[in-house]
Amino acid sequence: MRYEGAVRRSQSINKSIVNQIWNFFSSVRVGIYIILIILIVSIMGTILPQEHFLALTNPKAFYIEKYGVFGEIFYTLGFTRMYTSWWYKALLGMLLISIIIASLDRVIPLYRALKNQTVRKNKAFLMQQRIHTQWSTTADEIPYQLQKLQNAMKKRGYNVRQDAQALLAEKARFSRWGPYVNHLGLIMIITGALLMTSIPGWYLDKFMWVQEGEIKHVTGTPYYVKNERFTIDLYSEAELQKIKSENQSAVKRYQTDAILYEKVGEMPNGQPDLKQVMNHPMTVNDPLRYKKVRLYQADYKLSEWKNMCFSIINKKTGEKHGDFSVDLYNPEPSYELPNGLTVVIQDYFPYLSFNEDQEPINISSKPENPAFIFLIKGPEAPEGELSWAIIGTPLDEIHSENVYKANFKDLETVNTSGIKISMNKGMSIIWTGAAIFMIGIAMGLYWQHRRIWLCYEDGNVIMGAHTNKGWVGLRKEIMSIMKESGLHIPDDQLQLGGK
Amino acid sequence: MRSSRTTIRVIILLILFTAVGYTISRTLFYNDYNAINPGDLAPDFTLTTLDGLKLKLSDTKGKGVILNFWGTYCPPCVTEMPLIEEKYQKYKDQGLTVVAVNIAENKITVDRFAHRYGLTFPIVLDSKRETIDPYGIGPMPATLFIRPDGTIIPIEMQGKQTDRPIFEGQLTDKVLEDHIRKILP
């Protein structure tokens, strides 16, 4: 294949190892095979779910159990963590090298050839063009004719060069760069994808629960987030009628009022020193955006137990000795009550259960079935008496000797927001690449590189024209240029050649 | 002219292969799922012990450290605690220490648990789950073994050294003995 008469470089140089590697990557055929392989393995990877979506402790066992022999093969071949595997990246890398080298190998000769075009071409060359014609004129007439043609061409956006009695009119040369601009876009997209999956801290896709009032570290970032309040707004009666909804409790908005902090240092006690950087009411499609990090409102839990309130009662007299409230996430070791009463928390099980030996054990870090052993000291029990407090369980029998009793009084709840954290630093490169890709497509497809050569020889003007596509349009344009210049060429003398 | 063209090609190919090769090597030698790797310095942290004292991990330098991540709600964590205590008693005079990081529990629950099981090694409370990220802790229990110089040793499985820095799952007597031997000063 030739580009503007110049032999493609890869075909003109003897074969040393360097050149063989170069030629391998320069080959369009090789490029297409690489693309096909990437296409096929990418499709393969979607057959079974990828490992990192599943959060498994033993992925191999999972795939074997769920998908049998196929699952085992699939896992063993590495398809379950394919898109970040070294060989998938190697394929992308090869495609990247192929695109870069193939482009360099073609764009440089093309650039040289187009830059060094001669205005005067020989007669045979012009007559070979698909669109060509000639007419006779005189030496006196020719400067006048060329001037008129030039004016008409310039009016149509042609860039005209004259060399004695020859003309070269050229238009939209830049459209020839379209494919290479296109390739540049692809290079950026692939580079972005490779960097995103390879550089730690470029890509993040995590989920976390944040309780109202809680400040939590945003995994993988220097930020901390506080959930000020989580609310659910329902549509009002009037709004429901307006949208003719049957659903009486249609949700209008899930919202987390969030504050984002950045860790600016460490305090002497080892706690992070936080500086508020942003606050934002996050709703479903309106994330908190700070630099490259996005926090999305993704889920919620309503009314989780937070504080449990008890009153101490004297069982004999029925007298109330006051209330105390226990933070289920961070209880105080003891609570002082009026009348000389003290409640010490002897033990606490956030989620009470019993093991095989019927011993009480805790089975969760969330207080969803809290149980306390209180040691209640008071004037009538100076040594203190042990008292279990388990929700919904009357324990009066085991504590029948006790004077005091901790009565469950009240429960304070909080809401919890589920927040999705996403960060993708490669995305800006990928989007820029995609935009450049589109520009390249437009350049290559929408515009055409048109060239018209004219030369005067022995009483004849010979004209030839070339375009990379859109021959009919070029022919029409030439007809109108001729007409405007006062030259009448019969239609049949400017036929589209059958080449 | 030709030799200079070859030189340019060599340079371009070198740049491209280095860039792509570097990216791939990151994937090969740095497992995505591990925040840390064997041989790395153990990420430092300062947390509060059950006695209310600050414990800074890097202050344990000079001792072999068993760094254990656990919770009272995790049955295998509970099961392995007496074993860790046994090894602590056996080797503490030879320069072994244990740092047991409790993940996100309240002090009373942990304190009473330690009391019931007679645990004497330092237990620190990570109420904000700050250590999860730097260590890449997934399922618990998770245990790391740290040399006196502060570096993490690779986990050995069935007599073979792996590239994993964290032992996941319940510790056995053999696992503990095998790894303790490598971290004693």
C-alpha cells in the first residue's frame, strides 16, 4: 500500500529484530487480531460474575459449588478476576502499542507527502485522475483564466497555490488527520483504563453505613464523613393527586445531610485532626462531590437502636429511683442515680445469644439484641445485686431475692445512611479520549480532502481532481467553479471516470 | 539515515514497552486485594488499650509481634484467643508480644470478655475501624506476624511460603508455632 506515492516505511527497511517488532505492531492485520482477541475474552469475562463483586472468603469453593466443573475451569483460568489480570492488561497494552506504532508509521509519511506537494504535475498524472478534463486556450488568455478560476476556488474555501502556469487548489486537508486523531482518542481511553486499574488510589468503589451523628473514615481516601441527619420525604396528598399515583406512601426524596472532613494531621492523643471541607445534602442523583471523590446516597436503615433508657424501681415499695440512658454503642461503666443509687454495668452483650454450653455470648457488633448485667448498689443493697436486663424477657424469677429492678423504659433510635463511595481518577482521561475520538470521526467522515490540479501546456489547459471520498460532490463543485469562471465545459467532458 | 531511523524506533519501542510493562508488573507483583505485602513495614497506628493507655504499634519494635484482628462476635476469633494467650505466656520472655485489635466494639463488652477468658496480652480498641483499610482486613479473624524490625513476614501454608501477608481464619497450634519461630528476636 502506498500513501501519496510514498512507500510505507515498514515495507522499505530491511529486517533487523527491532524492525521486525516494529513491523509486527505496525500491521493492521495484527491490530485487528488483537482487537478480536480482546473482544472475545472480554465477552468471556461476563459469563460468570467477577470475584470482586461478590466479596468472598473462598472464591474457588464458591465457583465450584455454584457452577460446577465449568466454574472451576473458569476460576482456574483466571476469568473471575480477569479485567485486572496481568494478561488482560498485556492485551490492552499490545493494542496500545499497535495503535501507536501503526499510526506513527502511516502519519509521518503522509504528513511529509502532503507538506511537500508540487504544484505542477505532469500531464499523464492529471489525465489519470478519476475526474479530469482539458480545454484549449491561448497564451494570452491563460493568466486571465487562471485568475478567474483561482477566485472561484478561493470563494469555495480552497487553498490555492500557483507555480508559473500551474495551479494546485486544496481543501480540508485536515480531514486526512481524522483517523489519527481518532487513534489518539483510543490511546487515551486505553491508557486511562490501564492506569485506573493499576495505580493504587485511582479507582474506588465501596459502600459503607454511617449512622446519624457518626463520623466515619471514607475508606481509601483522606476524608471522613459525618451523617448529620437522614430523612425520607413522602409526596403530599396534593402532589399524589397531581401525578395520579395510587401509592399512598410514594417516596419523594431520600436525603442524607452530610459533612465531609479532611484529615489534616493527627492530634496528640492519636485521633485524626479533622477540618470540615464541605457539606451537602446528598440525594439519590445528587452526590456529594469533592475533588475526585463522589459520595452517593445509596441505601438506608430506619430506626436502629441507639440509646436504651431504664428506670430503677424498688420492688417492695414500688418507688421509682430515677432513670438512666445507656448508649448501646458506647456505654458508660457506671451510672449515678439519686438517693445514693449506683448502677455498674457488669457485662454487656450487644447481640445476646447462647453457645452449646448455654453460656451467654455476643454474636454481633450491632446492638440488635442487647442484654446487660447490671450491678445495682443502693441503701437497701450496699453490696450490690446482679440484675440481668434482656429485652422482652421477664427475669423476675431469677432475681426474686433482689430489692431493685431495672425496668426497661424507652428506646431512642437513629437512622443510618448507606453511602456509596466512588472515585475514578482515570475517568477524566477516558472522557477526554472519547471526545477526541469523536472529533477524529467527524474530521474523517464529515470533511473530504479535495484537490484540483491545473496546468497549461502547448495551448491546452489540463485539469485533474482528486478526493478521498464524495466524488459526485467534487464534480459538482468543479462544474460550478468553471461556470463562475466563464468556462463552459460540456457535461460529458467532465465525467466521473470509471477507475 | 537508516541507522538513525532504527535508533528512533528502538527508543519508541523501549518507551512503550517500559510503560506497558510497568503497568502490568504492578498487577503481577502487587495483589489488588492486598493493601500490604510481605516485607512491608507494618502500617503504624495508635489505639487505646483496655487499660486506657495509648499503644503505638511502632513502639513494639525490637519484639516479634502477633497482630490479631478480632471481635467477640466472631466465633473462630473467640476460639483462638486461649491459644494466643498460651503462646504469649510461653514466648513473652523471649521477646514475643501480641497486639489484638478489636474491631468496632464497646469497651465494656471487650473488657469483660478478656476478663472471662483470662487474656493478659494487650488488646486495643479500634472503634472507628481505622486499621481495616491500611491492612486490607477482610474476614476475621486475621493475623499478621511482624518481625522485630517492624516488617511483615509472608504467611506459610502447608510448609510452603505464600505471597500473602495475612493469615485468615482460625489459628492452629502449628500455624502459631511455625510463624512465631520466624519473628522471635
